[in-house]
Amino acid sequence: MSAAHTPDRVVAVDGAYVAEVRSAKDGRVVARISSRGTLHISQEERDDARRLAACWNACEGISTDELEARAAIAQAQGEQP
């Protein structure tokens, strides 16, 4: 499994029809949340983009493999639903 990913910090960006998580360095889109069949994106979807960005930034310096391993251990111990 590759541990390569966008190494930069990210920011959540609101749009009328999508909420995006973009590289803070070059603006490249790393995640996009589309509206759920409506004309405009909901506040919940905007909040989801903010949460993704916050989690991404909080995990800076931790490899993807390590994150996945920690999640598997926590799930096995009943710490996650």
C-alpha cells in the first residue's frame, strides 16, 4: 500500500454546488463533496468538508499506513463504532 499523498496542509472551500478540500499551497483539489441532488450544497456538507480538512491537518506527519494501523487497533478494541 502506498503512503504517498498530498503532503501539504489543506483548507475547506465553499462553493454554490460543491464544498472542496484544497491544498493550501497550490489550490489543487484533494476532495470534493457534491450536493445531494439539490441545487445548493447544505450546511452539513460544508461542515463535512471543514471536518475533513481539520482531520487532514491534524494528522500531518503521520503516515497513511500508521493511521490505518491505529484505526484497525482502535476498532478491534471497540473504541470505534
